[in-house]
Amino acid sequence: MKKLMVAFLLAGLTAIFALPLAAQSNPRGTAKLDLKGKAVTVEYGRPSLKGRAVEQLLEKVPAGGVWRLGADKSTTFSTQTDLLFGATAVPKGDYSLFALKEASGSWKLVFNKQTGQWGTEHDAAQDLASAVLTSSKASKPVEQVTISLAQEKSGGVISIEWGELKLSAAFKAK
């Protein structure tokens, strides 16, 4: 009887500790950039299209609504230096990233001060700033959400690709 109780207890504890891991069902990705000796990183979930069209998935995002730019835990943007996305200032720190869909169908990159939450838990009151995203067609279709950071001129560029969609924004150290 004691062995049976111990077995149930161990099974229960295993389930409790395994649930958060099971909830993160998509692989995680990381993008890194060294900008004048300071790190800029993005850590995000990578859902797959699995035969679906990205346009159909993103048309479900209403005007004024946000896309969590990944899956599972919120996408985390970290910068060790103050940045400028055009005229938009983003102080060094950690943020959750979202893409805000405008009524025109265009997108803005949203920097949210709350981090570590589930990606669908967007609190607009915590939004720090937003920057215009340029939309274009990806050079080749991408099955999984892919976020990259690349050196460009005196700064960098963040790119989000999924299916044939590519959203990007240039930035520089302030």
C-alpha cells in the first residue's frame, strides 16, 4: 500500500512539474545582434503553418488587435542600449513584442513593459512605444515564424517572417 501511495505521489508531482513544459509545445528561437558592443536579443516561440495560410491566420486579428509574434510564452525583446526605431525611442531593457494591426491592414511593432506572461495576455496599458513595420513578400515561404536581427548601416533591422509575409523595421543605437 505504501509503494502504491508513493507511486501516485511521484506521478502527481511529475505531472505538476511537467505541465508548464508541456504547455510550451512549440520550439523556441533566439535572434542576437551586437550593436556597438551592446547586445540586442529576441527570444520567441516558433509555431508552424502546418498547411495553413498565414493570411487566413492573421486576418483573424481585428483592426486594433495584436499578434503575439510567435507562440506560447510572450516574445521577449532585450536591449542593452537605448534604441531609435525611426523617431520612436526604446530605452534599454526587456519588453514583450507584439504586432498591432492597423485599420488599413498595416502593422506596428509594439514594445510592452510586461514580460514573461503568456503571449495572448497583452495589457495595452503596459505598452511603452510602437514603431511602423514595413510589410513585404518574403524571398521564400517560411514554415515556422522566424525573427531575425541583422546589422544594417549604423544600426540593425528586425525581421519577422511567416509564410510569404515579411515585416521589418530598422533601428539604431540612440
